[in-house]
Amino acid sequence: MEVRIDISRQQVEKIFGLEEYWCQCVAWSSSGTTKSQKAFVRIAYLRKNFEQEPTAREVSIEQGIVLPCRPPEGIPPAEVEWLRNEELVDPALDANVYVTPEHSLVVRQARLADTANYTCVAKNIVARRRSASAAITVYVNGGWSTWTQWSACSTSCGRGWQKRSRTCTNPAPLNGGAFCEGQNVQKSACTTLCPVDGAWSEWSKWSVCSAECTHWRSRECSEPAPRNGGHECHGPELDTRNCTSELCSHNNLLTIQPDLSSTTMTYQGSLCPRQDGPAKLQLPNGHLLSPLGAGRHTLHHSSPAAEGADFVARLSTQSYFRSLPRGTTNMAYGTFNFLGGRLMIPNTGISLLIPPDAIPRGKIYEVYLTLHKQEEVRLPLTGCQTLLSPIVSCGPPGVLLTRPAILAMGHCVEASAENWSIRLKKQSCEGTWEDVLQLGVEPCSELYYCQLEAQACYIFTEQLGRFALVGESLSMAASKRLKLVLFAPAACPSLEYNIRVYCLSDTQDVLKEVIQLEKQMGGQLIGAPRVLHFKDSYHNLRLSIHDMPSSLWKSKLLASYQEIPFYHIWSGLQPYLHCTFTLERLSPSTCELACKIWIWQVEGDGQSFTINFNIAKDTRFSDWLVPDGEVGSPALVGPSAFKIPFLIRQKIISSLDTPCARGADWRTLAQKLNLDSHLGFFASKPSPTAMILNLWEARHFPNGNLSQLAAAVAEVGKQDGGLFSVSEAEC
């Protein structure tokens, strides 16, 4: 028999309330009663409204996202899952997401792919509920690309503009991300130099008569020199003619007096300067130095008559030869033979060392050394290139040298291999500039070599000509040294007073030029010079004046600062630039001036000058007006040009050139003198020791310590015991 009963939920809740209850079936008859197992009935439900739903958001890329979800109340409690664009989010398949115990969905780093509609789904045994969808947008803010190169100047002659640009593509803004802030185009003033046609200077004086009774004169295309694409002068630059019989004489150009009637001559006496007597050069005795025979020495030469004719004939055929403007402060000249010598331009740090035997025996050369002003020479620069040194000529070009001469000059580069690419440039006979050497790059040139030191470079060259050191910056950390110098009038008859602030390339020749200019203007130095490191950062140099007593002085500068454009300084083609601060004193009796001048590169290095002096009588900085002078004549010929006595030099060379198993050779000497980084260059020459001694002479004249060199040589051969002193006869 089957029994069925229908009971509604309301009936049960009316009697038993909302608690769980159980039902049991009871069957009975005359034979007894039977009960079934209890059937427990639980109340299950899931409400419709979520306690907290996820909300729409916009987040930046790589930002974290937290989407909260508190499901509706229900029995049993609801389970939660997440949908992304109606697809199930499975943390097991995507390590970038996870669900917290509180049912929140967490995205560790937002990706573009995480842009979607997110839905929280709650379900239990009786129902399934969906939250409202939350739209998540992952956006990308824009970033600037690097600047393009500066465009060409807008004008081919005079003042114009150049510009560079950048784009908001690194990255481009996406999904409503912010556009880049700032300018996408920068403009800068530029000046293109106008072409100037050349014009001839006056003819020079006639030269002395040659052996064939001819003499010559020359003129230069220098008044003005052609520049910026201007035309060269037309016509001859060299004029020759016969001399009168009275002027036709043979001058002896050799330092020592030979017998010109024979092909050899015998000389006995001193080849070393007498002033070297107190500083005797002591060297180790024994097999390291085999003394040369004292007494008579034979020197060979050829006829000077033939050489003089060859010299003038060669000059007359070389179109690029320029006359030597005798007496100018920016040149030196002299006549040299196989004994060598030295040319120096005083107070510039520029010199030319002609080692012994660099000029072939029998040859006599008239050699010159010239410092050029940058406006007189056309040196094209491209890109980030900058002139780092003066432009120097030595010549005449085309002469035969059997040993490298050494040209010394200053530079203004703060060199480091990772910031600079530095090249030695030489002007060809046709007038074009060529790279003849890149510093620090192998293989080295056979004709040129350059040792770069902190403030000077030494150029070994077997071909005379016009040289300059040019650098190209490889990063914005590259910097040049500027020297900052302040001048003002030595006398002030009016109420106005001008302070001139010069920004110079930090080389001696430029400082000398500014000092000469200020002396002509009656200026005086009003502060010790300072050095500023100017970086390749495209930022200009700013100058401002501060802290003047307003009751005594006022500035006539209308703006808060003055500015020198970056490219005017960086190119180096204008070796010195200046700004003038015009001040006005309120009373003629005011003589005390106190103020500060600040000079700084925008977002770079800076210097501050504190000025406090009497404009009528203060000359405390006058000692700075004269750079360190150089001892002696601009031209030194023969042994007087060298610190090392001639015969001692020969002994050192003959002893150390031959490799020695015990290390007593030129390589050890180079290490003792801290020149071991140049061993490859020294080894490429017939006499490595001669190259070392020549470099020592170039670096240490006239104030070199001969005793230190002697000690280094002695240490190379210290295993040979005793010392000997060079006698006067051996000199």
C-alpha cells in the first residue's frame, strides 16, 4: 500500500518555525508498528542583491587592480567565480591574477589585454546570481622620443633659426592615456657666416740672396683671408729676382762652423750647452753604456749652394706656401740643420721640437711655427664636433724629415674614452681638412702619433703642415674646460663702470690673446680666473649679477640674466666670448664695489665670483695678467735647444735600443718615465730610445729635472754597479 501527503512550507514554518526539521513515516497494524529513518529538511535560498559589486575603473599599465565582490546572502553560502568578457577567469592558467578569500579579484600588474568587462557570479544549490559588469580600461600615458638632429640654419648668410623636434611615441598614448607634456619643437638662434673674398697683403721684404744670387719675396691672401666660401686671391704669391753683386753673399747657417770646401769636416770641442754644467748627467758604467770615443767627431754635409737653390726653387713651385710675417707675436722661425732645435711661441704653450738627425745631414731648412686665429682658417665641423685645440701650422710643408718632429700645444677637453672620439686633423695642400689619426684606435698611423695629457698634447709627425685637434662627443657627459676671466677698466672717469666676463677655451694661447686685447683697452683683472666644465647638454650658459648695494650702485641690465647660446661655445670656433655688465654708481665719490657674479650652465656646472675691491686703486690681481713665460729665445738651434747633452744622448740610445734579456733596455726606461702605454709606437721606430728622449725633451723644456732622468737611466742599468760622470771633454 502506498501513502502520499503534501505539506506546504508555510504549514511547516507555522508549526515549527524556521529551523531545520525532519520527517518520519510510521506504519502500524494489528501485528505492530514500524518507523522509517528520519529525513531532515533544510531551508536553502540565495538572495538577489549583492552586498558589494565591482565598479568600473581606469588604471595605468602595470598598475595593480583589485575588484571587490561580496555575494548575496544565502544558505548554503554562495560560491563565487569571475568572468572576463563572459569567459571564466582561471588563476591556475594566469599567474598574473588571483582571487582572495573575500572573493575579490586581484590583477597584479595591469596589461593592455586586461582591458575588459568583469562580472562576479555567485551560486549555490538553489540559485545563480550575476553582478553588474565592471568595465576596466588599462591606459598608457605618452612618452617623448629622443630629439632629432638640429636642422640646417634657415639662412645661408647672417642670423637665422634652426630647430629640432620629437614625437609623443615612446610610447604613444593609448586608451585615453595622457599626452606628453612639454614642447615637441625647439628653436635656437644660429648664425651662418657670410662669405668673404680674399685680398692680398703687402709684399714682404726681400729675402737674403741665395747661392745663385737670387732672392724672393712673398705676400699672403690675408687682408682679409678668404673665409666662409669666399674667393681666393688671384695672382702670384711668390716673386723672385736676381740680386745685385753687392748683396750676393753666402751666409753660414750651421750652428757649428764647417769647412764648406770639402764634403766632410772635423769638429773637436763641446756640443752641449755650458749652462748644463751644474746638473751633471750621471750614468751607470759597464756594459750597459759603452762610452763613445772622446776626441774628434766627423760630421758630413753637402754643398749649401745647391741646397739654397733647391730651397728657393721648391718654394716657388708650391702654391700653398705662405710667407713668414716676421716679428709677429704668434709665430717663430729659424734655420736648422741635422743638429735639430726648437721653436716656441711665447706664452702659448705651443712649440715644435726638431730632434737631432730629423733633418738629413747636408740639408738646411728654414722652419716656421704659426698660431692661427680661428677666423682666418676655414675648419669645417659637423654634427657634435668641436675644436679642442688651437690651429697651428709648422712648415714649410713637403720637406723631408727622417725622424718625427714633436708639435706641442694645449687643449681644453676633459677626455674619457667613453665620452669622446678625438681626431687629429691636417689640412692638405688643396686646402681640405683630413682625419690623419684617431686617438686610442688601433692601428696607429705610421706618420702620426699623439700623446694626450691632462692639458696638452704632443704630436709626432714626419710631415709638417697645419694641424688641429677635433673631438666628437659620444654622450651628454662629455665636457670641455672653459676659463672664466673678469676684466674692468683700470680707470673710471664717468659714473658708468663695465665688468667684462670672458668665457675662454682653456688653453694658454686664448688667454694670451684676451690679455693682449684687454691691455689695449686699458682693462685690469678683477678676480682670479676660474675653470668651468661645459657639458654637451644643449643648455646655454647664463650670467647674472647679484648683491650690489642699492644705495651706491645700480645695474643697467634690463633682464635678470644674460645668456650665451650653447652652440656658440661648443663649436670652439669662437675661442673667447664675453658678456658685459654695465653698472652705474650713484655718486662720483663711490669707489668700493661689492657684488657677486654667477656663471652657470643650465642644469650643469657653475661658478660664483665674489667681487670686493676699490675701482680706483685695487691691482691685487695684476700678477694674473701675464701667463707663465717661457725661458729663452723663440728659436733655439742645435745643442742649446736640448736639456740632454748631445753625446750623452747618443750613449743612452746606443745602450738601450738593443733588447736585453735582463730588461735593461728602452722598455724599462719607458716604464720608469710612465710612458709604457706607448710601447707599440716606440717599437715601430728605428730607435725607440730616441723617441722616448725626444718626448721627454718636448714635455720638460726648459724646466725639466735632468737629475730625475739620470736616475731613471741609472735604475735601468743598476745591476752594472758603479757610476761615472761625463767629463767636459765628452760633452
